[in-house]
Amino acid sequence: MFWPRGTVQLISAVKVPTVNTRSAFVLDTREVGRRPGLRKDYVRQLSAPALLGLDMIGVPEGTPLELSVRLESVTEGVLATGRVTGELHGECGRCLSDFTEPLDVDFVELYAYPNSATDVTTDDEEVGRLKGDHLDLEPVVRDVVVLSLPLTPLCGPDCQGLCPGCGERLDDLPADHSHTQIDPRWAALTERFGSVESTD
């Protein structure tokens, strides 16, 4: 076909969503197959991505994580059932000390095939989507980790916090630790003379 000079031919094509196939969070579903009932297990050592946590507790970027996941082919897509383990780093909401504790969370996520009934009848936020032949586990891992974290993390369930008098951790102080409270009515005399003895 002859195209006049200066005319650009536009060819429409269906764009397939892409993922970073080199990411350890991305799995190739061709290894599983599409016949319902087929499955494959994976165990991967990962580095935690950035911003995996809340202000006072989370998994620092680059911290080792272990991802165990089973991919199972179902009628509408691929079902991912997995577990993420690692170590959380936090700051206690009572005494402000740094602490670590184990991370151990589970997840189950369906990744729908393109143009399947599930893909057509659900929103993007309801179920995951396969991107070509690949699925990306990073969003679901991020969701389950962050949602499992406490808004006010504690270094221990019995943490007593800080002494209001000296600011030291009460757990590190003796049981009889106390501060003499001066009657505010005597405060001016205390500043002038150094000490005040109250008598009845």
C-alpha cells in the first residue's frame, strides 16, 4: 500500500503489563502450567524492599527475608499460598528503646488469568492479576507485613515505660525508686533557700 509522504502509519497493539522478571518476588507461572490442580513450591531468600513497615516498627530495607510459597493452578488463575519470615526492628512506644522480634506472617492470594471471569467481574484491588505469564508477590507481601504490625509497638508486654521524674526506663530501676515531690506552695522557698522542711 502506498502512503503519502509525511504520513505516519499507526499500528494498534494490545499492551501486555510488564514486571521486572529479575525481581525475586516475581514468579513465572509457566513452570506451574494451566491445568487445574497443578502446583509448584518455591523457597526464596529475599532482601526487604524499601518502606516495609510503619513509623516505629518495620523491616529495614535490605534485611533478609525468607519467602515460602506454593503456586496452584485453578480454573480462574493461580492461587498463591505462602509465608514470610524475617526480623522486625522497632522502637518501643513506652520506653523508646530499640528492640527486635521475629516476623512470621501468612498470605493467600488469587492471581486471575487475563480475561477470565474473575478478571472481568472484580476490581483490581480485590484480587491480583497475572502480568503476562508472571505474578508479582511484592504487593501482597507488603500488605500482609504492614497490616500485621502494631500501631504502638512494645519491647515487651510488661514494659513500664519511663520514669516521669528522671526519664530512665522503669524496668532498669530498683523497685523502690522514687522522687521526692515538693509541695508546689513551697517551690519559691526551695529555690531561695535550697530546701524546705515542712512541719505541722
